[in-house]
Amino acid sequence: MDSGPLAIDVHGLRRRYRDVDVLTGLDLAVPPGRVCGLLGPNGAGKTTTVRILTTLLRADGGRAAIGGIDVATDPAGVRRRIGLVGQHTAVDEVLTGRQNLLLFGRLHHLDERAAHRRAEQLLARFGLAEAADRKTARYSGGMRRRLDLAVGLIQAPAVLFLDEPTTGLDPRSRDEVWRAVRDLAAEGTTVLLTTQYLEEADRLAVQITVLDHGRAVASGTPEELKTSLGVNRLDVVVTHRAELGRAAEILGRITGTAVTVDEDSHRATARTTATAATTVAVLCALDAEDLAVHDVARRRATLDEVFLSLTDRTDPARRTGEDTAA
């Protein structure tokens, strides 16, 4: 077991914008070589956290370290260990892919030969070699984002911060970025990923931390968080909409829980801890009523349901601080 320092180690982090508390005592621990998803509603503090950890913003209180290096007291040391891909594409569209990488290589103080060598390595790694001499204005969204990732890896950072890296991308481009992130994690890079897409966190992250009101309200693997909700869904889909009411009544009676009905999909759903025996009892009762049933299924809680159960979005006014200032 690795006894070295955590890749990301945060205790009691606080940040205030004017009269709004955006971070109110955040704790976060990410071991080396892990993809950690940071989830939360708009204004929960995700981007502020990334800005503090990447030395772009000073905290008002608490402590944060990257690989054992304190963010506040040794920001230069932290910058040598990290890469950052922000919400918006940072590459120059007038330049080619190769020229962008050469430019950033020189900005990172690589000599000309080393910058060329690193650019060729990254172009090959991210599948951009054939488009290397094409202006990035002609790149697809997925190609630009992969070039962004390549720029973030100029110095082969130990920790890479991805702040909503697939926002606005189509499904194919998003999948390209996901594959690139998986490859980085497989090679040992620690990744902190903030995202609005719960499927993205579910697919990529080994560890997920959910933020709300500026602090962590839950942390664990995706499976642990789903299990923590303690309920499953029992769905009944009938063939004929006219029979949906009777099916819902049977489902509620047997599970002893409230039932929601979606008439468009002919679906009745009970959130319940129902066992397989309960599912069988529902099936038998539906059959006894001679209802035409299209599907009966017991489904686990989704990450969306976990997110909604953990976060309180009833007070939008207190979230304006990060939206306007971060």
C-alpha cells in the first residue's frame, strides 16, 4: 500500500465572494493514480475548488496540498506537478495543432528540441498526428478537447484537473475525451474531474465527492453512493394505458409504498427496498388480474437519484457568488 502523500489533500477549505460563502469547510482526499469526480449543483464550489488547488485563487481559510506540497506556501512547486484543462478551450484557432503544442512547450520553458519531441509524442498519443498541420479552427469539438488535454500534459503532470471538459460536446466527441481520460488514469495520472454530467462521473470516476453549499456531503465509489440511498425502483410497464391505474394500485398495495405514474410510457414506479420475492408477488398479482404487462423490472438507484437526494437546490440566491465571481 502506498504510504506517500495524497495526490490531493484538502482540509477545511473556505472561500467567500463578497457576502456569499462559496466554500464552507471542504474536505477532500484523493490518493495517487485515481480519477475523482467532483459533483454538485451550479454554485456548489466546484470551480472555486479547482482554482484554489491550481493556485489561481487564494483560499480564505483551511489547508490544501498537492502531492504533499502546500498550495498557499509553495504555489510554484504545485504548478510544476499539475496540469489544468478549463471549461473553455485554451488553444489558438489560428495555429495548427503542432504549433499550439510547440507554443505551450516553450511557455513551459522547454528548449526547442524538447518542445518538438514532446509535441510529436502528444500528437501521436491523442490521435492527432494526421491533423497536426491543420489549423485548429477546422478541428471538430472532440479534436479540440483532445488537443486541450495534450496541452495540459506538456509537463507530464502528476495531477490533472479537468473542469467540465465535455460541456457542449456531442456524444461522439464526448466519448473521444472519455477514452483519453481513461488512458491517462491507466498510466497513473491522478485526475480531478468536475462535471455536470452524472453519466460521465459514473463512467470515469473511481471516487466521487458530492458538494453542496460549499462542503462535501458524500464521498465514495459510484456503487457505494448508489447503495447508500437504500432503495431500488420497481417498474411495471403495461401494454395498454387504460390498465395503468390498476397496475399502479397493485404495485402500491404489494410494496406498501407510494407509486408514481408516467402515462406516456405506460409505467408505474415504486421506490422500495423490495426483494426478488416482492417482484414475484407483483408479477403474480398482475397475472391474476389478467393485465397485459410489457415489462416488470427491479432497478438499482441511479447516480442521478443519489445526486438529487444529497443536494439542496431550493436556495438559488446563495449560489450567485461562484456563478458571478468564479
